Amino acid sequence: MRTKARGLGLRTAAVLAVALASLAGLTGCVTVHGEEALVPATTEAEAAKVLEHFTETNNEANRALDAELNATIETGPLGTVDQAGLRARRAVHPQGNPDHRPLELDDARFLIPRQAGWPKFFVADTASDRSPGKRWLLVFTRGGIEEDWKASYLSVLAPAAMPEFERDGEGHVEAVPVDETAGLALAPRDLSGAYADYLREGGDTFADGALTSALRERRKETAVGSGSRTEWADLPAEDARYAPVGLRTRDGGALVFFTTHHQMRQTVAEGYRPQVKDPYVKALLEGTPRQSVTYLRLALQVAAVPAADAADPTVRLLYRLQRLTGAKGE
């Protein structure tokens, strides 16, 4: 390319530069490297290779209980929970897991949006030997051309719960802007705070179900036990690592993946000491439990967010994965 550029001559190069500048002025979105161009996040062929590499490395990491190896294929909320789990299991089983059963993912379909700039993402919709009869949705993301694709979210849905996605003429899905409502009943960026508020205070933002109203009822029933009390603190995930991801559905709504933080503090009566018997919790425990233990958890959710003008504006939670990331004794 450098040799050809010299061969053009000054006059031809100048004309070419003017043409490019004129084109940029007309479109408002052309740059030398294409950062502003609306292009597919990846190709199906590349997505298939990413999924294959993810599966192979995931099996290696889980067999060796290697959190650092996992960090080469997972990031964001999925990386946080899986790497905490691997560290805990490695502390209990330093020789690894010889009984590991390999993960198998097949019948893959790829949901690839057109996007401008970075980060970019795509979703792998696959069958899994871990969840017969259901579909795994793995969100893969990367922040720049020099970075590797890594999985940031996982959801498991029954086929009946899988929405129909809006697609263009070439079969690409549509990414929903997270920082605005984009015609939705609730902006994707507001889902984390709204769900944390709902768990604390209730309300009508979310439809009743096992992950909403029933969860609040279970907390009420277990708040006070024999010689102990349990308190919860639910917080939005504001770190950029836990940014939500959304895809437009055919009904005008969106399927949105988002993250929340949850703390559960168990305090025992005076004269007693809390007992931490689970070896995996002990592996993540900081401090000495004298009166209480606070469990730190991260949750990944996927929600069906209706269109702003939908007859029923309530958000439906379709799946939730919550895991321990740390514990503190006091």
C-alpha cells in the first residue's frame, strides 16, 4: 500500500484526499479506520471459532480450577462469578478436578448486531449438555480490535421463553442503546438500579414471579431465625465492566442482560458465634466471624423489557444467576 501511494503522484493524491473529505462530510460517519461505520460486530465464521475456543479453554480451566486461564475467555459479570468460584474450589482442591465433565455446546446460532465504534458484542445461542431442552445465550464482547472476544453474560432459557429478534435484510440483529430508552418502557442502563430498588421496596416495575415477588416473600420468611437475623442490601452495578447489553425484539421491546450486587448479613444473638461450615465459603472469607457474616454476591439477569407504548409496561425477568464472590466476618 505504501508503494502504491507514492506512485499516485501529488496531484492524484490531493484529488483523492478531497474526495474522501467530501464523502466524510456527507455521511458524517466515515473515518480512516472505520470506528464510526455501522458494521457487523463479527462474522459467523469468526463467532464459531470464538465459541469453539471458549468451550475448549473453559474445560481446561475447570479441570485445573485455574481462575487465571478462565480470565482469558471470560470478563465482566460472568468472569467475576466464575473466577471467584474457581479460586474457592482451587483452595479446597489444589490438585484440580479430575472428575470434571467436559462442557459440550452445539447447534450454535449467532445473533450478530451491526455496531459503530467499541465495545462490540454478539450472542451465541447454543444447546448445552448442562441444560437439556434449553438454550444457552452467551454474550461475547471486546473493547477494541486488538482485544480477544470474551464471554461476559450467560443466560439459560427454555425455547418457549426465547423472543423473536428484530433483523435487517441480511439477518443481523439490532443492538439497543443502553444509555437511552430507545422506545422502551425502561432504559437498559436503569434496569440494575430498578431491580435493586424493587427487591428493597417492591413496586410494579417488574412482573410477579419466582425472581421478583416470590424472592421478596422468601426473604421475609427467613429474615428472623432461631437466635439470628438476616438483612439484605441490594445495589446497582455501576462499574463499566458490568454494563448491560440489549437486543431489539420483534415486538418493539428488548432482551436485556444486566448485573446487580447483593449483600446478605447474618447476625447471631449475643453469646453465640456464627458458624461457617461450607469449605468454599471459608476459602473466600475475610476476617473472623464473631457476631456476623456478610455474604457478597453478584447476580446476572436477563429481562424482557416491553416497548414504551406496550399495553403492559412491566418488565419480566426470564433468568437469574447469582453466585458468591466474597464473604466478611465481623
